[in-house]
Amino acid sequence: MFGMEHFEPWVSWRGMDPESGEDLWAVVRIGACLAAGGAWEHEPPPSLRNDNWLARCLFSRKEALRRAAVAVNQIKFNSRAFARWNKHYASRSA
């Protein structure tokens, strides 16, 4: 059986924007962050995050929550979305 962690993105605080003082949030899932373009990217350690990565992968809390809500329906594990995995396992146990 697979774990739900494969399908659950979460929103996690990543610090404050030094210019605006606003909190910055990332949409994360199994060591990756959702970038503005919709792709999942490896999350580097804080000391290796450059301005380009910060601009692509950190959002306001409201925007991060919105992106997580969209992403949850697009995440696939072994080429199957969550609904397809449920259908697959239901058919095997019938």
C-alpha cells in the first residue's frame, strides 16, 4: 500500500522577506517545492538558496495555500493520481 504523503502537499513557513517584512511560504512535498511555473523543484538548504529560487518557490501564505489546493489534484505517484490509486486498490480487494 502507498502512503498519503505521496499526494499531500503542505504549506510551510520559510522565513521573512528582508525587504517587505512579509512572511514567505513554500508548498512542499517529499523534499521538493512547488515553483511558480507549476513544476516541483528540489529544495536546497537555506545557505544555497539564491534570489532566483526564492522568487520562484516562495509565496505569500494566501498564494501558497491557493497553489497547494490546485497541486493536490495534479500530483501523481508512479504515474497515477490519488483517485486512480484508490480505484486500483478497490478493484484488487473486490
